[in-house]
Amino acid sequence: PMSFEIVFMVGDDVYLTFVSLYGELFVNFPEVPILDNYYGTWDVQEAFLVEENVFINAVYLKIITLTFIYPDSSPVVRQIVKGNTLDDIPELPDIIGKIVKWDIEDFSVLIEDTFVNLVTTWKEYEVIFKDEDGTELKRETVTYGEAATSPEAPTRIGHTFTGWSQAYDEVTEDMIIIATYEINTYEVIFRDEDGTELKRETVTYGEAAT
């Protein structure tokens, strides 16, 4: 039977040559020679039937080192092959009141070793002021830790506005704040025609004197 050469090339140089018979299944792939900072593979990787001379070339892809920088701890290093994505992205730190992300999101576009830094922005929350009956008086967006600004005090017949249902001087979450009231009381005096006081009582708004 006819024999053929399976030639493994590294660049322009012959690395290894195997001789196989026609129709044999070639599976004897050697290790790719190591090249520092590169990931090596062959351009043919699966077993095949020998039917002719075959040249198989080494392909080298750059290994990119990613250094993730943390503000209060040691950096974390990851490596990827150029053009690939990163599956084990280091965890983001939990910073109170802030949204945290890495300044690089698509690692497949990198072409060289890279430092990856944290980007932080303050969280924002929605604060809604409502009257006691549910009517919306004001809505605003407030940055974490800052104070909301209340609307003008609402009015309600027969009641005195006493304030708001909760403090809003340091906002750390979405809030609905309700106006609070105290019902008014009035003094009712009954007099005789000559002005003599017959009775005096305190009556709550909307109720009847007796």
C-alpha cells in the first residue's frame, strides 16, 4: 500500500514528520511546542483518514493577562487567549450606596495585557411625598445619603399639618412619605342672653357640641 507523510510545521520549519499508510486513521498528534505568552494549537485537531501528504501547521494565539485592581485588597490576575471571553470574572466588591462595575465589559477585544479598574457611581432612589388620602404631592430622585426636599405643607380642612411620616434627611432606599395631621379642636361657649356663661366645652372638628 502507498504511504504518505504527515508533516507538522512550526512557522517555516518542519517540527515532526510521520509516515502513514493510505487509509489509516491518523490520531498521533504531538504536543504543540511551547511559545512563551502564547497558546498553541494545530490547525488540524481531529483524527482523519490518510489519503495524501498532509501539512499541519502550528497556530499561536497571544495570551493576555488581565489584572483586576481592588481599592483595599490585592489585585486578582486572570489570563485569556486573545479573542476569547472571560468566564471567571472576579467578583465585584460590595460598596455601600454605590453601583460597582469593571471598566471593561468585553474582554474579547483586548490585544494586550490590561489593568481592569473599578467604576463606581452613587445609587439613586425615588422619594414620593403623598397626602394622607394618597394624592401625590411631589416625586424626586435622590442620591444615596442625601436629603429629599419636601413640598409645601399641604392643608386639610379641620386639621393641622404636623409633619411627615418618616425622616428623609438621609435617603438610602426608595421611600413613600405620607403627610400627617392632627384634628383640630374648638372651644364652644354657651351664654345666657345677659352674657352669663352657661357652659364651656372643647369639641373636635365635625362633632356636635352638647
